[in-house]
Amino acid sequence: MVRLLLSVLPVFVLLTIAIIAPARAFASPKAPASCPITRPNGNHQPGDSGVGGYGNDDLWTNVYMWSMDGTVPVDGGHVLADGEFGDMKWAWWRYVPGKLTIEGRRLDGPARPLRAIVPDGYGNIGFQVSGLIFPTGGCWEVTGNVGDASLTFVTFVIPPPEPFVPHTFWE
């Protein structure tokens, strides 16, 4: 029994390090003070009292969708073949009827505009999921629009550590 435990223990330790160490290294970057990350304002979608709610009388989103500090730390599963970061799922709530459109621009450097995927099938009002594609890391201003209504927030997109090598334990 001891021999079995001693033979399995090193594998367990290596797997634990492989899982935890990258997460710790990845979680350490912070947004610079020059990026005015939007903080929750207490607005919540109907029936929810969760953390991270940000909105106005027309639209709601969760500015803590990806982390509790308002940043978007990108993992390997969200690095696209062209090097962009997406499809980052983002929830919205429309208090006014209409089709949600989303636009975004990088505030701290040059970049192509943010791309957004807003699927059909969610009706004309209420919950709407979207997918955001950030061309680069950095400080991003994102605006959701429904008709004349809009909601803007700022987030900081943190690329994965370089060099990034995708891996899986199943290969």
C-alpha cells in the first residue's frame, strides 16, 4: 500500500503543479491605473442580486463577467487561430425592446474594433447573450446599443502569458 501511494504521489503532485502554477502566474497581471475599469453600480437584472451588476434604465450587463476585478483574463481556450481573443461570452439584459448591437474600441493603443456576435432567438426584450472578440489585449471600451439606448463600460483584456502553448491532459 505504501509503495502504491509513493508511486502515485509524484504524479498527483505534478498534475497539481501543472494545474495551479499556470493559474497563479496567469492571475498576477493587473490592469494599469490608466485604464478606468468600470465598477458595478448595483443595477441587477430582474430576479438577480448577484455581484457585478452594471446598468441603467435601458440595459444591464455584468462587468465582473470574467473576474472579480473587472478584467478579462484570456485563457488558451479563447485564443483564436488568428491570435484574437474570443468568443468571450457576455450577458446583457434589455429593459427596452430592440435588437442589441455591440461595438468597442481599444483606449490605450491602436487595434481593430471589437467584434461582437449577437445571436437571434432571444426575443425582442430581456436576456441576450453575446460573444465578444477582442483583437488584442489592453484597455477596451465596450458599448451595447438597443435603438437609442446605450450602455458603455471599460474592461482590461489580459492576454495569456507568452509564449502560449495550448495543451490538454487528454493528449
